Amino acid sequence: MATSMRGLTQFIADIRGARVKELEEKRINKEMANIRKKFKDGNLDGYQKKKYVAKIIFTYILGYKVDVGHMEAINLISSTKYSEKQIGYLAVTLLINENSDFLRLVVNSIRKDLDSNNEVDNCLALHAIANVGGSEMAEALAEDVHRLLISPTSQSFVKKKAALTLLRLYRKHPEVIPAAEWALRIVSIMDDQDLGVVICVTSLVMALAQDHLDEYAVCYMKAVDRLQRLVIEHEYSATYAYYKVPSPWLQVKLLRLLQYYPPPEDPTLSSILHQVLQTIMNNSAEPTRNVQHNNAQHAVLFEAISLAIHIDTNSPLVGTAAVLLARFISSKETNVRYLGLDTMAHLAARADSLEPIKKHQNTIILSLRDKDISVRRRALDLLYSMCDVDNSEIIVGELLRYLRVADYALREEMVLKIAILTEKYANSYKWYVDMILQLISTAGEHVGDEVWYRVVQIVTNTEDLQEYAAKAVFEHLKAPSTHESLVKVGGYILGEYGHLIANDVGYSPMEQFQLLHSKSQFCVAATRALLLSTYIKWVNVFPEIKPQLLNIFERYRHVLDAELQQRACEFFALASRPDEDEFLQNICEEMPPFPPRASALLGSLNRKHGDTGDKRTWVHGGKEANADREPAAKRKTLVPDLPAKDDAATSPDTANHDIMSSLAGLNLSSPSTNLLPSVPLIDTVDKGPRLTAGPNVERWFDKLTYTAEGVLYEDVQLQVGIKSRYQGHIGQLAVYIGNKVDAPLTSFTATVHVDDSEALSVSFAKIPPSTIAQRSQTQQLLHVECKKLFTKPPILTVSFLAGSHQTISMKLPVVVTKFFEHVKLGQSDFFERWKLIGGEREAQTVFPIHLTAAGHLDLTKNRLVVSGHRLNVLEEIDPNPNNLVAAGVLHMSIEGKVGCLLRLEPNREAKLCRLTVRSTSGEVATEVEKLVQKPLIATPANGPQAS
């Protein structure tokens, strides 16, 4: 470009050839004057504007102030020539501040380039938005950037830039990005075929998910699926293999993303994750001679270890990781030692047992003397996290010894950590006092006020410690040089409790006074003011040294410091009163114990760790410190583990005996058990999946509640069919999803939402595929378990790209009657139990019924619905042949078995039917009555019919 603009080339050459700064400034001033004149005259073509704006940009880069050319740069953006547009965008991003009014003139031009079919124009506009990033620009153009990201016609490199631009805008102005609204659409791009796009979108999702865990929960399944394809199935192009490691940058991002969410409860996801982590650890077991390969492999490995720790610290994977970390902290490479210590600190902060880490305690202590300060800092963090009652004396002692030679950058943090560990794991109060006083003596100016405040609190609140503390602080004050913090502690403790040791040899009142006062001449005014308060207390308890103390007050009455002068005058007046004995005794009473309060040391330590863009999911300090750092939002699409099928297998005789006992053992004097009201994890109206409406959808669902297979949903693009089988409290649901169009459904996602996961669990047997080919069908198997009574069926949500992004939510036909089992009862047994159940245990309703075309009762449908709800229709029980009588037992893994009896009494003349359900649980009776009644209610003749 420079060679085509000879004027620019000559200008640059002149600047470089200037021998002194004055000549350079003279040349620049001359050029700027010429440019102003040219711009003022006007009539410049695109080439000339480009040339002059380029000169202005070069001048700005040299560090000179520029106040010309802004409008010309804005005009260049509208040019149709790439070279002119490029210079215009470069000038705008460099010369115009994000709060400048000039930016409002650029917005329409940038929007036009975003909407252009030219990918280069798109990229120039995205660069400008990302670099300037003003709030007005973000608010005006965020929607356009998002549209460019999700557009199926956008090229891969445009999508990458759009994702990173959105990331930049979100970090600067999160309030203008509707992150929750865009969640499903953005996450769907994680299925893109281009791994470069996936890397950029994953970076965006990582930022958004940290603040919107619920909305982006579906990214968990996407991340696990992509890791499986990368690590196990090796599904990637050679372009993204870095020294034989498949896309290490993407692996690291995905592993970090998974750490933002709680460990998966879905057995399928847990199994796949275990395989992925095991494969990563196996691949990294032995380092190679290739440094680049080792670096990439280690980056992935350490993130995998962090995820394994996050998921379960007691798993075999973490045991393997501990062995690898032990090798890494002894490595010759500084980076490997650093990462090994940092990851081991994570393990120490989360592990239930510290024994595997304690084996390497000596190696970790030696790391405090590493040549690299970053390694020394990580060793300090690790020792802080692995400290407990057993090794506290060793670790605190080592830290105190190292404190004498530690870097100044580390000392303040070390002081806080030593103080916290000493207080937290002290075996005795005396040891605590010794260590803290030694710490104050050693650290000196690096001891914050909160450290000695805490010592005073503990000594004041512990009566048995006060005499020992007075002697200990006295001995420390004998050192030739003592820091002010120690003088403050000594002044407070000796003033309050010096009388407890005054009769001991070497601790007389005069010796206490002389020692403490000898230190005051080197102290600041605030410390001397504290010592004056100590002296007035001594006037009260040590009358033998009152003349010396009055002399001190007298001298301080004439100092220049107002605070010291006022104190000295007041104390002198108090000590000189005729009734000063009784008066001072009331004023100088011993300090009462401090009220219980949390230590301020932890707060001070936490403030030293600045918050970064990536929110860490753990903190240094052991398991207790991390107990309350679980993610606030639980993932709703993951469901608990299912028990083995063998748990439900019982012999028919045993099952029948349990059923009969359930029905016969009724106690009318005890009310039925009231289940706790379920608390939905997602509000299905405001936050959860919104059900796809339609008359056929509802009819299909109703039919599937009493049949084992059929169509659940169908439109012009998609068909969803169901086949199911149940035994006891567990079941299996095969979901057939068919693509009816001549194009593949991409970015396919399927999730299941359960309203009460404590009552019902539903999980996929495997991760659904990300693509359904044209005119083809995929089958997904769901495992279902009934734990307690539930009233709301699970919701299946599928989303996919078919021209546009579409989301469909439908109720799965998993209802409580699916977990019923037949019961055989004779006439006398049935009516005996029927009479015993009543009141709160009965649910009854009357509703209009179907009649055949001939006007007869539709007894066949009645029988089909009742038996379809897995209740055993009992023959020859009711005297009326039109009536239906049925019995069954509901199986639940947590609440056991509940018996249920049903009676259906149709009336042809009235075209009505009475349905009565009685059960050992009133809630079960009510739910069964609702489910059985719905498909039996008559519908208008012209109403919609299920296919």
C-alpha cells in the first residue's frame, strides 16, 4: 500500500531521516498544515483522502496529537474500494475515542457493512466494533453482530470474528447483550464442523455461562460430546492437530467450561467424562522429547486433573492424578513445577484426605526456595491449603523461617496466611501466642493492623492466657529492635494484664514501664497515644510508679501533635484529682471480652486476590474454605443415577404378598401420609421450556398415557414417536426422531427437564447426535425411575437448525400410572378393602362419556383406557356388567408401594360416568382419577382426532 502512495512513502522517509526531534516536529507541522489546507479546499478524490488520512494515522502512531481528519476517515468507510475502506476503519479505531460524538456518524456505515454480502466488509466492520467497543455502538450493533454469527450463509472466518466481537462487547457492556435470550442459538454453534468456529464460540459461551448458568446448561452436554469426539474418536482435521495433540486450545476451554457446573448426575455423561479424562491422563503418562508436544499435552492434562478434582475427589482418576502431580512438582522445568503445585493446591483445597499430598511435604517446602518467584508463590498457596492439625506446627515453623528471607512481594500475604493457620490449627493458646509474637517480630512492617487486633481479641477473651501473654510480649520487647506492631501489642496487653505478672522477678512495674517507654521514642504519634492510655491504667494499678507516669503526662502536654497533647492533658488531670483512686478505678476497669466475631484476616486475604475474567471455582484454604463455593444454580437437564434393574426384580409370589399387605394393612385412625409440596427447579411458565401448543399434540399425549407406543409430535419437518416398557419403579422409553425434509437437521440438541428430580429421574442412555440426515430417523433411549409420587410429566425439548433455529418442547407420556402393577382380587377381598378406604383416600368425579354410533356405551374404550393405565380389570366383581372394577399397586423406589382400587360406573341414559378411585394415599388417588378420566371425557363430534 505504501509503495502505491509515493507521498506517504516520502513523508515516512523524511521523518526517519530527521536527525533531531526539532526537525521531526518541523516536518510534521508542515505536513499537518498542508493536510488542513487540502481538507479545507475540498474536491479531493478517494485516493487523495486515503493518502492524507494515512499520513495522519502515522503521525498519531508516533505519539503526536491529531485534531484533523476525523470526518474524512468517516467518509472513507463508505467507499466501495477495499483500500480506502480499510484506511477509514483503521483511522476510526485509532483516532476516535469510544465516547466521541463522531462514532454516531459511523454506526450506519458499519451496519451497512455488516449486512453486506462481502465477507471482507463484514470483517472490517467487526474489527471496528471490537476495537472501539463503546456502549452506544454496542447497543446499536449487538443484534447485527449476533445475526452475522448465527447466519447459515456466513463464512467460517466471519463467524469466528463475530463470536469474538460479541465476547468483547459482553465483557465491556454486559447489560446490552441479551445473553439468556440468545443462549440456545449460540450454544448450537458449538456443533459447527469448523473447529476454529467452535473455539471462538466456546470462548463466548464460557463468558456468558458464568453469569447465566441455567440458561447455558445445555452447553454441558455439547462440551462432553465434543471432548468425546476429539479425544476418543479422533474426529478432527489434520489442520487442528498441534504436534499430534488434537486442538489443545479447544480441549482446555471445554474442560474449563465444565468446571463452572456441578458434577453431572447423569450416568451417561459421567461415564463419557470418565473415559475422556482417563484417556487424557493415559496419553500424558510419559513425556516425549518434543517440547511443543509436551507443552500442549500438559496444558490439557492439568485442566483435566482440575475437572477430575471438581467432579469427585475420591475417584480413582484423582488418585492417578495425585501420582502424576507428585512427579511434576519435582520436574526440572519451571512451568511444569508451577502447574504441578497450582493443581495440587486445587486438590488440597477440595480433597477429603490430605494424606497423598502430605507424602510430598518436604518437596513442597523446598519449593519455597525455588529460583522463580511464581513457583514460590504457588508453593506458599499449596502449604496453606494442605495445612491441618497434624502438620500445622511444621508448616507454620517453616513459613516463619522462610519469612526472614522471602521476597518483599510475598511477605504481606505470607503474614496473613501464617496468622490464619496459627489461629485455625493451634493446639494450645500458648503456642498461638508464641507464633504470632514471633511473626510480628519477624515480619515487622509487613504486619497489618488486623493481625495484632486479632491477638488482642483472643487474649482478652481467654482468661487463662492473659498472664502468659503478658510475660511473652515482655520478653519479645527486650529485643534490641522491635517493630511498632509489637509495641502496640505490648502496650495493650501490659496495660490490661501487666498487674498479673508484677510480683514475679524481672517483671516489676518499674521494669515494665522502662522497657515499654524506651520503645516509644521510635514510634509514630498513634502508637505513643496508645502508650499514654497504657500509662493511665498503670497509674491505677501501680501507684509506686505514679510520679514517673505523671512526669510523662506533663512532658506530653506541650507537644505539637493535637491528639497527644489532648490525651496528656486529660490523663494528667485525671491522675491529679484528690479522689483519683476511686475515680480512676471506675474509669480504668479491665476491658470486657469482645463479642464473638469472624476473623478479619480471611477477608483481608481474599481482597488480595483480584477478580479475573474467568471466575475460579475454588479458593486456597482447604475443604472448609470451599464448602460454600458450590455453584448457586443447579443444572436442570442432568438427572440422578438410576439403580440397576436387578434392584426391582422380585419373584411374583413376594410381590403379590407385598401388594396384598399394602391393601389389607389399612389403619383408619391414622391419616394418609401427606407428601411435601414439590418445589419446581424451573418455572415452566417463566423460565422453563414452553410447551408446543396444538390440539393434535394434546390428543397424542393423552393417548400415549394409556398405550405403549405411538406418535407424540409431528409437523412438516419432524416426527417424534414413542415406544415404552415398564417394570416396577423403572422403565425405558425409546424416542424415535425422524427428519421429514430433504436437508439435514444440524446442531440438533435434545434435553429432558424434570419438574421434581427428587420424585422422578429421566436420563439419556447416550448423548443425542448433533445431526440428523435428510429423510432419516434416530433413536434415543431414555431410562426412567419413579422415586416418589409426581404429578407433572417430564418435558422433552429438541432444538435444531433447519434454515432457522427452531425449538420444540413436548410432554413425555411418563405418568404415575406407568409404574402400576396388576393385582388379582376376589369379589369379597375387593369390596372389603373398598369399604376400608374412604375420606381423604378417595377421589371421585362425574363427567360426560362416549357413546357408539348406535347409542350404546363404549365399554371397549373404557376397558382399554383403564387397563392401559396398568390397572388390572377384575372380571365378575361388580353386579352391574357395565361397570368396571380394577386394582393395582404403584411402585416407588423411595416411598415403597401404594395400593389403589378403581370403580367406573357409566350411565347410558344420562350420558355421564362416575369414576371413583380409592388408595392408601389420597394424593395417588387424586392423580390416578385425573389421568384415567381425561381420555374418557366425550369430545365434540367435529373435534380434532389423533392420527
